[in-house]
Amino acid sequence: MKESAKAQHEVDKANFAAAKAESKAQWEEAKAMGKPETRKALMQEERDKQIAAAQERAAEAQKRIDLAQGRN
């Protein structure tokens, strides 16, 4: 019983440390979003990802068009 209680205590300590770290990370992210340069960089990164995904979709569509028209 004593070993089980010790083991559970270790689990509880680990879970508490993880929750504390996640809370601090959320706070730091929220604080960083208050800075215009951080927000702009994050938004630009998201736009770049969207552009890359759209270009990939267009390339796949072009391959399908070429295949359908008998071009290889």
C-alpha cells in the first residue's frame, strides 16, 4: 500500500509539473501576441503555409489534367 501511495504521488507531481509548464507556455504565448512584430511574423508564417499548400494542390491538379489528356 505504501509503495502504491508513493507511486501515485510521483504521478501527481509529474502531472502538476506538466500542467504548470503548459500554463506558463500559454501565458508566454499570449504575452508575445501582444507584440505587433510577433503577431505579424506568425501571421506571415501561416500565410506562407497556405500558399505552399495551394501551390501543391495546383500542381496535383495539373498532373491529373495532363494524365486525363493523355500527356505524360
